[in-house]
Amino acid sequence: MSSDLLLLSNESDCEAVLPALSLLPHRVRVIAPDSSAMVTASGYELVVVDARDNLANARNLCRMLSSGGAGVPVFAVVNEGGLVVVNAEWGVDDVLLPTAGPAEVDARIRLRTAQRGAESVAGGPVTVGDLVIEDETYTARLKGKALELTYKEFELLKHLATHAGRVFTRVQLLQEVWGYDFFGGTRTVDVHIRRLRAKLGPEHEAMIGTVRSVGYKFVRPSRTNRDATGSRRADSAAQEGADLPPLAEQDPDAEAAEPGHDGLPRQAEREYSAPQ
């Protein structure tokens, strides 16, 4: 799965720092390694610091990022000779050599971002911009106002927000939110996404983004250009209109009555406003 990465380097592109990144589907933004990176870093899933040359400056930048409270994992790219000076004081989560292959780089990124998501859930409420999700009380608040969500809507929103920026296919969401024993079709996901967007309201519905022909992702509000909210909302609606049938046709109960792939009737989904 692709992730949103921030690369701090004086180079103009990621290929000059870590060639493997250019061969992976991750979205990488490259900016200069200065103090403004502290503010920018909070909108990404992982920050990569180019530490191949000026080790002293790279160490200070890594320490600043890791202690800044953004909670974003920090990787450092160092030459083999620089490995001898990297220690716990750097505050980095991992170290990569410029020669690391795509498979190694992707595995390290995937494992670290997944671990961060698990830590967020275990550590208490999930906070993404104005949205606060409290797992213990099964409540979600947007700008302090509680959202009236069903159990599955809450679980879907929590799953997406916990892995903000990561793209999930409809099948993955069915497996990870509904469970492997659910016999309904992927249209169930589309219906719940529509309902979530409606409850988030016009101002915040763009938090749940559509990736055409792939699935859905939670869009980090800190990276949203508020001036373009209207156009993004129109684009999102246009994409959904192309991918989905009219809402009237997306009745989960009607779908549950349709035969599944094995010829057996699909189970009707019952929603609950509190966990069982």
C-alpha cells in the first residue's frame, strides 16, 4: 500500500537520495531540511531525513523531529561510513542505506507505519485534525460535537482515521472492519462511506477520499487546502457518481437478499449503535 512520505533533503528529487523510493508507489514530497519541517511533518505518515553528508545537522534535525510531539516516525538515510555515529541520541526509528533495495525499503516503511497505527489505538483517543475518536466510549467528535454513528460506521471511520493516508480496497475494508465471516458484497462499503460523508457534513466530507478504481482513504485535514474544498468535493462526487450506482439502488438489505458467489443467500447486516 502507498503512504505519504516527507523527504528532507537539499536534493530536488528522492531518486538522488534513496533510488528505491522512485520505484515504489509511495507519494514522496521533497523539501529543504530546515525548521519549517516541524510544521509540515505532522501531515505525513513518515519523515525521511537525508543524512548522507552533514551528519551533525542531520542529527539535530532528527532529534528535533522525534521530540516535537508530532508522533511521526523518522528514518535517516546515511552512508555506510555514517552508521558508526548513529545512536539513540538521534531519536530515529530506523536507518537506511542509499543502496537499500525497493523490497527492503517498502518492508521497513510498511512495518513502521503499521506499528504506529497500532500504537495510536492502544494509546487512547485517535485525533486527526478536528476529529477525535474515543474507542473506549465508542464516540467520535468533530469540532467537539458528537457524531451519531452506528457501530459499523464508527468502526469504519476509526479504521480509516487510524491509518490516515493509506488506501484500502473495498475487499480489504470488508475483511478488516466487517470480518471474514461477513457474506455481503463490496457495495456495503460504498453505502457506509456515503453515510459517513453525510454525517461529517459538507465542510468535512472530503476527509474520506475516493481513489478511483482502488478504494478509499482518510485524507489528513492538515494537508487540505481550504480554498479548494469546493472543487475537491465536486471531484469526489463526480468520481463516486462514475463508480457507484444511485443511492436508492444501494440498499444493504436488498443486497443481502441477492445470491452470493456460492449460490447461497447473503446475510443481512444488522447495525447496532453500541458494540455487542
